[in-house]
Amino acid sequence: MFLREMTLKNKIAATFALITSCILIVVCCMIYYLFQQSARNDFFQRLNERAGIIATFLLEKDELNINAFSEIKEKYFQELPHEQEFLINLDNLPNWDTLPAFVNGEFIESVEERQMVSRMAGEVAVLGKYYNDNQGDFAVVVTAKDGPGIQKLNRLGRILIIVVLGSMALIFALGRWYAEEMLFPLKAMIRKMHDIDTNNLYLRIEEGQQQDEVSQLARAFNKLLNRIETSIESQNNFISSASHELKTPLTAILGELEVGLRGERSAEEYRQCLLLVEREAERLKALTLRLLHLAQAGVPETGRAFAPLRFDELVLEVAENEGHNGAGPNVLLHFDGLPPDPQELEVMGSANLLKIALSNILGNAVKFSGGKPVEVFFTNYGDHIEVEVRDKGIGIPKESAGQVFTPFFRAENARDIEGFGVGLPLVKKIIDIHEGEVALESELGRGTTVHIILPKGRF
């Protein structure tokens, strides 16, 4: 919870310091433990040598009594803190009450069994050594406290604690500096982002030549700005063009009604006036429906019902509907490219939207072909299916081919033919929703071919 409330710079520095400090603490603990074991082993080695000397003096030099040994020990042996020596005859065990608690029967049995036993009783080191002599079996027990070793160990512990604490502070400071250096490009990017609004969408963030994550973020943000700028421009153009297109029939209707209401007219004149109003109203209705379809196609997919559909059946149904409009005989369907398995023709999509797209394509092909046949071909590509609509109509000029998917755009040679320029943009939106592709090939005066490619099954 604490890390979540920190800035990214401090979070990186704190995380870096925490991880590094944990590693440092583990290393220091290992150093302390190994030094402790080494010091303990050295001290036990000293006790082992001491036990051997004691056994030699007390058992093998019979002429040397205890008092003489004590004088030699005091004069030549280095005294150890809390040192005690015990010579225990294994054939005649002593009264244990006279010995320290850690020198008991269990300990002596271990010495007899294992020849030498060492253990710690708190800070006191205890070493027992088995010794065989002509006088019998003995256990030599030496106890002492490694005062200098404990002091060195404590000193090492304090040094390691100081090293860890100092290193943590240094590591955190270095982490903050490192995070500052790493986040500097992000800060510059954020400052640039604050300068971008709807009035200067042309501004872009410097991407750099590197392939790191910051450069990738800059490129992704610039692409997002490109899409937003294009979307806003398209929306502004759409609103401007839609307003103009809607205003034209409304102006004609109002003008004709105004002329008809200015004075007495004959029945025929009134009839002509109403026919003109009706024609413009129908044109207005058709344009409004196209605009509604275009707007609906731009709504996000959330909540839109997609289901498995036979694409060939949709094409056939749309072609039949065109036939009811008087264009049926001009549409020729070629089923040679269809796969034998009907499931290979299934796509996931919205039947209504796909019908609108196909109706627009077939309708345009029939309208611009001037009565010449329109041919529809199917092609199976394994993971997707393609429908190709060919007409032999007026075609599209090269300079206009790249703008046919722009709303309300109409090529110069199509101005005299009824239409609004929203059909192909609507088709593209619908096919994009279905994660497909739509492409157009055209040659002026020789016709146009539209390709629709949709993925099969679920996407």
C-alpha cells in the first residue's frame, strides 16, 4: 500500500534499494555465520590440543604430580577464560554432582563411543577426549570460553550492521539518481503531452531512433494522435458535407412550397409542385437512412449480436432483392469457387450490417454499369472467403480512386448519376467491424471490381 502511494521515481528507487539490501543482508549473514563457525572450529582445535597435553602430563608422566603440573601450566600455558579441566576415570565414574551440568553421564558415554565430542553450553565450549593409558580408560574434559573470538565476532557483527545501513542509504540515493535518469524521457514526453489539445493536434512527440520502451510508447502515442486527428477531421468534414447534402433537398422543398403558396395555381401546377416536393422528400429520406446506417456502423461492437452466417446465402438474398428492384437479370452469380463443405462458407457477423454492405456494392455496380451484366465470384482461401463484384460501367478516374471511401465524395464522372457518396464509406466501416478487408480496382470507361474478404468462423 505504501509503494502504491509513492511516485514512480521513488518506487523504483525503493524497490531497487529493498532488493539490493536484502541480497546484501543475506551475504552479510553468511559472512557472519562462516566466521563464527571458523572461529569455533579453531577454538575447539585449541581445546583438543590442550586436552592431549593435559592427558600426557597427568597420565604418562607418573613421576609428575598434580601440583607440579599446575605450576607448569600456570607458567607456560596461556590461560583461557573460564577454563576447567576434568580427568574422569571411565572404570570408576565420579559423583556427577561435583561436575558442571553439561558434563554428565550422557556426555561421557558419547566421548567413550566417539573418541572425541565437542559442544557449546551457552558461550562455553566443552570438549571431551577419550584417552587410553596403562592405568585404565579415561575421558579428558576441557571447558573454556573463547573471549577474544566472541569479541571479534561482536566487532564483525557491528561492522556488518554499519555496512548494511550505510549501503542501504547509498543504494537508495543511487536508485533515485538512476530512476531520474531513466524517467527523464518520460517527463519530457509528459510535458509535450500537456501542450497538445484539439487546437494543435498536429504536434507530435519526438520518437528517437532507439528501440526501447520509451521510443515505442512515443511512436504508439503519435499513432494515436494520427488516428484522433484523422477522426476529428473526418467528423468535421462529415458534419459539413451532411449539413450541405441535407440542406439541398430541404431548400428545394421549402422553395417549391413557397412558390406554390404565393398565388392561385391550376390543379396541374399544384400537382407538379407536389410531385417535386415528393421527389425531394424521398431523396431526403434516402439520404437520412444512409446517414443513419453510416452512424450505426461506427458504433462500437459492444452489445452487437454476431452469429454464424452463410456468406453465400447472404449474397444470394441481396441479389434477389436487387432483382425485385428491376436489376435481377443483370446480376450473374458464379458458384464455381465455393468449397464443397457448407461450413467453410460460415462467417461470424451481423446479418443486417452485411446485407447493407452487399446491397450498397451490388446496387452501385448495377447503377453505374448502364444495364451491362454485373458478375459475382466466390473464392475460398482456407481461413477466409472472398466475394468479387465486377461491373463494366463507367469506372473511376485514377485521381479519384483513393478517395472513394471518404464520406460524400463523388468522382467527376458520377456527378450526373443519382447518389450521395456514402455507400462505399459505409461498406468499409461494416467490413472493418467484421475484421475483414475491402479493396477496389477500377479502370476509367471499362468498369470496377470490388473485393470483400472476410475471415471464416469465429475471430
